[in-house]
Amino acid sequence: MSGSSGDHVVPGNEHCRRRVAELADARGGHGSIVASCAWHVIGLEWSVRRWAAGRVRCTAAGGILIAALSIIEAHFAGRRPSLPTTP
């Protein structure tokens, strides 16, 4: 996926794109940074670097993508994602 332009739509990807949109809606909408990352990187197949440009530092973008993937995994496994606890 890295380096993909994201400008073309592959018919088989449309189902996945819709699922990512449903997930974003279920988790607070496209306005959240994690949902934005999931939509652009997973749904539109942008590189993490392209998505991060002008939004967040590239060093933080990888962590945001990991958070998005964790939320997606928890959502489709039928459980709530665990949040870090403070000591």
C-alpha cells in the first residue's frame, strides 16, 4: 500500500471502504484524528506520511495508525478497546 496514489477505486476495495466508514461513524465520526487516519490510510490507501503531512508529526502518525488498528480489531471482535490506565 505504501506509495499508492489512492486516486483510483478498485471495485473489491469498496466493501472495505464502507466498513471503515461505518466504524468511523460508530466511534465518534470522521472528525477524530484516529478515524481520519483509518479512513485515509486504510480506506483510501494513502501512505502514513501523506496522511500525516500538515496534521501531525510523522513520529506520532505511526502510533495513531496503531491505535486505529486496535480500535478496528476490538470493534470487529465485538469488544470495547482497552484504554491505558494512569498510575
